[in-house]
Amino acid sequence: MSPDFFAYADTMIDVDPAVADSHRSVWEQISRTGTWWTANEMGAIAGRARAVFGVRHLPPWSRNLPERVDGLSSETVAAVDQLVSDPGSIDKEWATARIAELGDGPYVELVAVTATTVMVDMFTACVGLEPEPLPAPVADAEEPSRERPDGLGDIGAHVLMLDPFPYANVARALSLVPSANALFRTTSVPMYSAPGMSELVWDTPLNRPQVELVASRVAAMNECFY
């Protein structure tokens, strides 16, 4: 993707080039066919996530968003809306119902596209820039493979995950669909952690305790059970 996308060098904030590169990478990934969704569907999910994110502070009856999105079922649209605007109310009952409607693989990939789009848009807003145009779907993209990885296990979460896994649960939360897990971590890792995540001392603008304090506060505000 062109370096003109996510040109954070134009801001007054010193943004790590790895963050900009990660944002370009996820835009490229979202433009292509996923494991369960076509390129057009991936783009439609990202577009709906962006639209809801822009009005998330308004009460639902004032958001003035279309109820239907071309290429997506009403169940898919409703799932994106809830993930973006009211994640604190998500529980096992809600997730079980959505998985029954969509399938566990499509649900996991939808979560990845939705969360990644919101992460990128929120970062862009924080550095004072307008949202980047969403990537155009690749016209000649192949059909979804719908492949499931070997080594899945029930660890007590809403969906199956790779088991065993060498890292923390948050790092494998979407591993039912490895490409979706990779999409999410492509940008969440450089935006959150410094090289040497296991080290307790970081030589970065925010030190390790400060980073963890910010992360904990944001998680609490979003009612994240992690």
C-alpha cells in the first residue's frame, strides 16, 4: 500500500514508523478475501464498523444509520453494531446467539475486522487526522477457503482456540481463524508493546508501568473482562 496512506510524519506527534506500517498492512489485508468472508464482505464489515464508531456516543435512536448494508445479512450488521457501540454488554449468551446465526469462524473473523478497523480509526483520530479512506476490495480475490486449523481446543471461552498455545490467552483469542488472529495482532502489538514484551523495564516515551496503567484504564472503561 502507498506510503501516502497513514502519513503520520505529517503530524506533530512522533509516531513509530512500525505503527504506520502496521496500519498499511491491515488495510491491505482487509481489502482481500478472508478465510470466511469475501473481499466485498470484509470491506462492508469495516465500513459498518467505521460508521458506527463515528456515532457511538449517540443514543441508538439518534444514530441515523441504515438498517441494511449491501452484501451483509441483518444479523451480521447487528453483530458489528453491538461490538462497536456496546461491547460491555457482550456476554456468553449474546456470543452464543451470534455464533449460532453466523457460524464460529465467520464470527471470529468479523470480530477481527471490526476491532482492527476501530483501533486504526481511533489512533488516527488521536493524532489529529481524518480517517483514511477504507481500502477498495480486490476485484479478483479468490473465494474464502473456510479452512479450520488443526489443534483447536475448548479452554472455556466463547469460541474454540488453538491449544496448546505459547502465549497468553489474549494473544490467541481469535486463533480459531489464524488469519483473523494475525490481522488483529498486526497492529495491536506495535501499538501496545515495545520489543521485549517480557521485560519489565522499557526505554520508551512511556515506561512499562505507565503503559500498563493506560492499558488497564482503557480496558476498565470499555468493560473488558481481560
